Amino acid sequence: MSETFEATVTAPVNIAVIKYWGKRDSALILPTNSSLSVTLSQDHLSTRTTIRASASFDKDRLWLNGVEEDIASSKRLVNCITTARKLRAALEQDDDKAAPLSKWSLHVCSENNFPTAAGLASSASGYAALVSALGALFELSQSTSELSRVARVGSGSACRSMFGGFVAWQAGVSDDGHDSLAVQVAGRQHWPELQALVLVASDKKKAISSTAGMQTTVETSALFAERVRSVVPKRMEAMQRAIAERDFGAFGEITMRDSNQFHAVCLDTFPPISYMNDVSRSVVSLVHAFNAARNRVAAAYTFDAGPNAVIYALSDDMRDLVELVTHCFPRDDETTPAAFYPDPFQIFASADQVGQRLTCPDVAQLAKAVGKFSPGSVRRIIHTEVGDGPR
């Protein structure tokens, strides 16, 4: 029986607080602007990828969420594997005792524990897991930032999922893309009080892919050019300063403003692109009402290319926020498993608080003001925190 080599890696989702949208080079996936993201915990959102190499395999094969896909149909996937094979071949050339893995076919099995292509950064965690697994399988010595360039060729935002904590994707200026890579701004333990609430308003595949949407925006939006030229560079500096100082007020306001502008640019695209829905817009209203009641920025929403919301808040405010959200967007007991929708009294109650209700008066008033959606409008709520890089 032929010798077999195998590696398994899990990789996290990252959610951008300064958005990447638009490419200056589609083949190399070089962005028009830098971006910055927060890596979320793999305990709640992750891709698990296993890659096996054997001389007995007759071709490369791919299984995604249990279904075999045509690996050759994904040019980006093939590019990632080809690039990693070249790095492995160089290693084999320097070590005549190394197994010739660069010449063997691969079997790749990848699974997400969250909806794929629904605006929850599944491509980011997917390609980060793929490249990290290739790095482990091929015993590549490149740094994480260097490997992030390989992940970038698969999916731009995947380079940010190569790190935990707070991560910047530097746009770079070189035509060959060597300076377009991810760097960690701060580790996961830098701001332990920061938490996130993911609201899945739809788990269906989005109608317009990010790739198609970006291209149309670059070609048709006048607002987009101004965003790239003057807005994003200033926001990148301000956001990195807010993270370094753990200033949630600044962090939250920049996050919301950048999300708003990203979706304004999408609407300025011709024909316009609308990723948000009525539930999304109600979440925006809910967060602003929550902040008004607190008389400060206590929560911050952001939306990627989809209707699903990510709300950031510090741990002291998160309990009341969860109570408000679960009141306004009740669970549908018939269609939503309890594990997908948290009970705030179970998540946050300590041993001596079990059975007691939360008693924040402004939340009670806010719930009346915001209103209540029909059960199941939000299909799943995930309470999570800042997480680590690929494992």
C-alpha cells in the first residue's frame, strides 16, 4: 500500500471593520484599498479542512460539505494548490530525503459549521484552512504573512483569516503582489472584553457574488473612487489607533460608518446592488436606539456582502444587547434548534443568578420602541469573541 501523508486544519472567519471591496488586479486578487478585520472564535465559526497526499491517487479531488466538486472548475483553488506545490518542490530539491509530495495528487475534504456563501466570510475561512493545511502537509517554512499571499490568491479576505486577533490586509503597490499581504495588528488577548453577536438573517446563497459585485462597482460607482482615494486611508489609521487604545467609542463609530459607506457604494453601483434586507435595516435601528439609551457608542453593527449582521460590544453591555435582540427577533421553535439561538439568561448568568431575569429598564423600554419581528426573522444568533488563527 502506498504511503500516505495527511494534515487537518481548522481556520476562522474574519469580519472586516474597514471593508475590502474592489480589485486593481483580478487575477492576483490585489485590492484597491487596505482593510482591517476582527478574527472570530473558531469555537463558533470555522472551516475544517483535511488534505491527504498519496502516490496512489490518480488525480486531485475535492469534497465540500460532503459533496464532491469538480476541483478543476475552481481556478483560484487550483492556483493555491499550484503555488503551494512550487514551494514544496523547492524544499524537495534542497532535501533529497523529503517525500515527493509536490508530485502526488491530493484529496481535499472541507466542511463549514455555518452557512456557505451567505455573507458570513465562508471563502475567507475556507481558503485560510486550505492554505494552512497545505503548509502543514508540505512542511513549508514560510511565515504566516508569506503564506497569507497564497491564501489571498484564493480569496482576498482569506489572507486575514491566517491570523487571530485584529488583522490588517495591506493593499500594497507592487504589480506582482508581493507586498499585498496580511499582518497582525494586535493579538486575540489584546482586548478580551470585546465580543461579537452574529445575527443570521438569511442562510441562503446570496444572489450576487462578491466577485461580480466588486467588478461592477469598480466600473460604475463614482462614490467608490472617492472612498479609495481619501476615506479608507484615514480610517485605517484611526481604526488601528482605536484598537491600540481599546477605545470602543471610536472603534464602534468607525465600524458603523464604514459599513454604511460600503453599502452606499453598492447602491451607487449601476445597476445598484442591495445586500441588506428589512431585518438588516431593523438591526441598524436597534443598535442606534441602544446607543442612544446608553448615551454613548455601546454597540456597533457591520454588514458584509449579505444581510447578516455582526454586532460588536464590550462584555459589560453584551448581556443587555442579547436580551434586546432576542426579544425583538424571537426564535421560531418549529424551525430553529435551540442551540442556534441563545437564551441570554443561560449564556450570561453566573451560578448565583440562575433563574433571575435581567432587569435593565432601558432595555425594556427599547424593546417596546423597536418593536418585535415575527419568529424566525433571524434564523440563528451566535454569541462569540475574538479568536485565534488556524489550528
